[in-house]
Amino acid sequence: MRAGLSGRFLAVALFALAACETVAPPPPPTEPPARPTPPVSATPAEPSQASKDLATYYARVQNDLLTRGLLRKDGGGPDTPFNARQLAENFERIALYDEYGGGTGTLSGRTTASVLRRWEKPVRISVEFGATVSKDQRKSDTALISRYAARLARVTGHDIRMDAHAPNYHVIVAGEDDRPAFAARLREIVPGINPASVSTFVNLPRSVSCVVFAFPGRTDFSYVKAIALIRAEHPPQMRESCIHEELAQGLGLANDSPEARPSIFNDDEEFGLLTSHDELLLKMLYDPRLRMGMTAREARPIIETIAAELTGGPV
């Protein structure tokens, strides 16, 4: 969880999401036809006073961060050097540990050792909006997410693109008033989802600015679905920051590290957008020399080799 601001990643196995262990069925052999996206009113609803107050709060938070020189957009520079050793260590902490352990679907965070997870299937991203999200914001957020998806595809070499008809990565932009209406939508996207996960989504505390749920399949470590929640009340720069981190973390970079710099996978909020360092982490994650299910010990020699290649220096 980002200190006092966002708890940005929750990755839980599909089989662990069912409260009674018998509710979640195994994934079907083929992807079912996409269900229609809930209709969004052509005329957005007026946000409640609670939502407006939250927007005011986040505007003050963004102003404070920018005043302190945080949420940088430059991607890192001469003041943020890193070498092969640092890159390898950062990758291990971020890709091979989970920010939230236990598979409970809650935000009671504790970092736990994990294994390498990523997508094997093509990633198809859709964007859904709550009823209170303005037309202008819907348009700008959709364009931003589309551009970012293209960047993630270039960096990882993986098949990632927007697809509203058959999505498996659902980005939901919703305000305080909208989230309860999406509870049924979450159950539709992930049948048998743990009630605690739905409750986390609907009752997200103010201290958590955005979150992503990523679901591995029952039989291996590859992700098959993801749901990212972006608060509609965020001012533009914080909202873009959430989009950058959540979509990247939902690809398999599940943890944050205070040692990672320059990086958005660090709770210090210094960087708001994906950095050059983070692009290398994504390249490493989707390097075919790394296999899904690897532990840190198994992956370490390969991680060090790749890090040395990417930085041009020894580990």
C-alpha cells in the first residue's frame, strides 16, 4: 500500500477467491462469449456531495505532491542512476513477492514470497465507466488507456490491445457513488469471486487511491483475468498515475519496493508515470527465459543475466 495514499495491488488466485472453496468453478476450456458491458447513461448523473468532497480531498493531495516535486513525469535521469545489480534486485522484489498475501481478497497487506506470474494469453483491455463520470473524462481516459496499452505491448513484446468485445482485463473508472452498482458486474466477470474481494472494491477506503485484482487460472500461474479500479474523483495527474501503475502491476509486477528508483513501484510517490527502469522490469518479466511458477531462487541466475544484458554492465 502506498503510504497514506494508495494500496495499489491485490493479486489473488481464482481458486482462493471462493469463500467456501466450492463456489468458484474451474476456468472453461475456451473463453466464453463476452457479456455486454452495462449501459452507461448518455447524460452522466450528478455526483453526490460525498463524491465532490472526495474530489476536493484528492485535489489537495495532488497539489501537495506536486509542490514537493513528486509525481515526476520525466522517467528518471542523471539524478536516478541504477546498475545491473540494482535492476536485478528490484525485479526480484517486485515480480517475485506479493504486496498482499494470503489470498483473502482484502487489503490487510503483508509482503510474502511468491512465484513468477504473467499473462500467456493475449491481453484484451476494456474500459467501463460509472454513471457519474463526465463525458469529457470518459473520452480522455479511454484515449489515455489506449495509448498506454500500446506502450505496454511495445515494451513487453506481448499481445496487448484494447478490445471492448472480448476483454479479459477490465478497467473500471468509477466514483464513490458508482462502486456499489459494480458489485454484480464483478461477480459476472469472475464467477465465484470471494465476497471479501467484492467488499474491498465497493468499500475502498479513502487511503487507497486505486487497486487491481489479477486472477491466475486454476492449473498454472498465468493470469486469465484482471480488474482494475480507478477512482473517478482523482484529478488528472493522479488518475494517470493510477492507470500507469495498476495496468502494469496487473501484468505481473505485483509488489512495491522502497529500493526501486526511478520507479512507480515504490510507495514514495516520487514518480507518477512508468519510468525507463520500469520498462526494463516489464521486458524482464516477459523474457521467455523466465518461466511462470519460478521462485526467486530458481529465477535469480537468469534475472542477473538479463539485467546485465539490458544495462550493459556486470551484476
